[in-house]
Amino acid sequence: MTERTFSYLTDQLRSHAALHPGRTALVIDGCPDLLYGEWDRRSEALARGLLAAGTSRGTRIGIFFGGMDWADYAVAYLGALKAGATVLHLPLALPADELERRALQCELAGIVHGRTVPPKTSAVAWTGTLDELSAPGETPVDLVHSPADAAEIVYSSGTTGLARGVVVSHQNLATAGGPPSVMAHDEPTPMVASVNLGITASATTVSMVLNATPTTLVLAPPGDADRLCALIEHHAASTVMMTPNLAVQMTRDGALGRYDLTSVTTVATASAFLHPPLARALLAAMPRARVIGAYSASQAKPAVTIGTFDPARPMSAGRPAPGTHVLITDEHGAELPAQRVGRIWLRADGAPPRNRLDAGPEATGVPDGGWCDTGDLGHVDDEGELYLFDRETDAVPTPAGLVSSLRVESVLLEHEAVADAAVVAAGPAGVAAAIVPAAGATHDPKLLAATLAAHAKDSLAPHEIPERVLVVDELPRNDLGKVVKRLIRDRLTASAAGVTPAPTASAELDATGAPS
């Protein structure tokens, strides 16, 4: 068993600030930099104010920031932790009813916010900005948390249903020598990242900056592939952190060819599957780079598998990091042998489990031993390497067998006419694809459907080739850049029922070209 040690994020910030207060922690595009000393000082002021206002150990406080408000977000995060509070990360785009649901479910006391005021809700007693809530003083606050105390609450992406909350302890949040610090950045140049605020990824980004060897992180506007590439070139960055959706944008919009990205040696992706054609496009523009993927789940961290993209093993999610274990089971929780596809479970040595705020499908068929369900299907080979098959809710059942939407999408994305693709179930026994045509490619659904069917026949079995094709301008995505496939399924269902669809798609046809 791998023994894990940890250091509180609050202690790490104080240590960095004491050793190098004038060093830059965050370079925020278009905004002032955040220095370690300033970060520590401002978070102490917020902690003093929260404590004076009655915050006690375990009080749950939301932080509500968006856009490029990284400095205030980082200050609010660490300030609330220093006050002994449990932090709930709230994205700016959260609908009012969902914010209220989370506030009630988490029993929030109040919300710290930035320039944008959160929607009014009776679920919290107070809201306030950093300036309004901070208190002057010179003496550092007493840190009273323990390893088992709840540090934060993060919610899942909600792509397959209602977003679900997970309570994370301090010990789980800051496990030294392992995840979330999956990339040991020892280069003299800064890292560059593009991450939305208020989600699991932004919380992980802050903790990574504090967990890793003191480094500088350059933050690009979220979702702006062109600006991300410009910042990589400007800083001659060696490490880039990005979502697979940004790889789609870089490829589709031509940003990969407009900038010199040859300084990059590591591309780190997470949050979703990076389709092999996109990985190959990144490597073509960054010839010195490795594309590294971290596979985990919000409730399973710090358990993680780490893999380097290999064209010979395109569906590989890598091998377990030290202290991580992988289990594949059937729907009843019985272990399956190597090469058999089943449910993927993760577990980390020495790490307490992350607790869900509510029960879900994984409440049934749970194997003994503290395993965490990822919601994915996959298999391990004889060497223990993990291979993804699909999200359990996205795999397409057909009479000829279960179809991996990820594999079908990868084949479709290889065609020059396809800028983006998502594969879903078409009715009870078929496969459908939503396609964003590439620039200059035909938008004629009959021609596109026939072209893709001919392209796929050499790579896919007949039952894997999409029977229905939906031509769309954009795929529906959430704040993480993940495709919300249930919206595509809803659109297909509405179209089949003769209901006028929302103006996302231009046409839908069978792969043969006949109107569906």
C-alpha cells in the first residue's frame, strides 16, 4: 500500500508567501497578476472577516466568480478555508433554480461573490464581495481544520442528468506527491491553461499551483482557443493544460497553424475523452510534445490513471498512478477478467472516500473495499492498462452488441468534412450522429451522410455506422466543454415525433440520404 502524506492548502499558501512573497502565482490575461504574498494577505483579511461574522468550523460558504476573476476567486477560496469553512464552488452561468437547489442541499450560510451578484435566493442568509466581507489586521488567523474535515463541495458536470455534489476532505484535497498534482512542472517557463471558474477544474487548478513546486500559471480566457495559442507563443510555454473541446476549436478554427507552438513539451488534458484525431492534430503542431491524459472521477480523486497518447492504443486511459487501483465489474459488482468490458471503479490507498450528498445509480452493484464508481465502461488488458469504452449512459445498445460512441466519433472525426461529432442512440436499436461540418465542407445532409457512411465502412462494423445524421452548427456543451448528449437525443426524438426542433440543426437524414 502506498502511504500518502499531505499538507493543507492553507499551510502551503503561507509557506509560499513566506519564502517568495513577490513571486507571481497567477498571470491572468488582461488583469493584474496575483502574487503569492498578496494572495496570502488578502485571504487572511477575508478569513478574519468571516470569523468575525460568525463563521465556525464546517460552515458551508459558496464562492461565486466567473470570467477572468481568478485573483478574487483564489483569494475567496483560500480565505474561506482559512476560516475553517467548507467551500462550495458556484459557476457564474448557473441558473437561478439550480443555484438555489445546491444552496439548499449544501445548507449554505452565505455566498462570497465578485463583480456579478448571484441570483437572489432565500436559501442563504447573506451575500457579499471580498471588500465587504474582509477585515483589517496583522495577526494570521488560527487554522483549526483537521484532515477529515470537509474542505470543499464540488458538483459533477451534469451531462447525463442532475449534477451531483461530492464532499471533499482536506486530506483528500491536498495529497502531496500525487494527484491532483499529476504534472510535476520543473520547467523555467510558466504553464498555460484555459479553465472556467466555479467548477471542479478551477478548484483543481488552484490546488495544483499550491501543491506543485512554486511555479507561475498563465490563465487564458476560457474557451478562447486563439488567445490560448497566442499566450503559448508569447510565453514560450512548455506545459499546457486544456480541455478536449479546446482541441476541437484549435483544429476547426485553424489556431494551431497561426502560432508557433513548438515550445510545448507537455499537453495535459482532462474532463473528457480526447479523440485520437484531435491528439494527432495537437502533436503535428507541437512536435516536441507528449499528450498526457488524467482519468478520474469527481468522487474518486486522488485515484487517477495517467496515460500518454499512443496512436497504437488510441482508447487507452493509461495505467494507475502509484497508490491507485482499478477494478472492472459487471452490473452486480462481480469482478470481470482482463479484456472484458464492464463498469470502471477506482480506489486510492490511504485516501478517505469522497462522500456524495445524494445516492445515485452506483448505490447498487457496489463491490466491497471502498471502490468509487466512475460511471464509465472499459476494460483492462493483461498488463493492467485501462482502456475506455464509453460512458455507461452514452454507449449505444443494438441487437448486434453495445456500440462505443467514442470509437464511432473518432472514426467520423478522421474525415476532413467533419469539424465536430457526437454519437448517440437513435431509437431503441440504432446509432445516430450529430455532425458539425468543417469549413468549406458540404452542408447538404444527403451528400454528407453518404460520404461518412462510405468513409466509416472500412473501420466500423455495419451496426456501428450511424443510421441517422443530424447536421448542426454547434454541439450542445456545458461549462466544462463536455457534449450534453441528452439534448441531442431529445432533438432526435422530437424530430421523429414531428415536433419542430430548436434552431440548432439544419437538417436530418438517414445515412442513405433519405429523409428520416
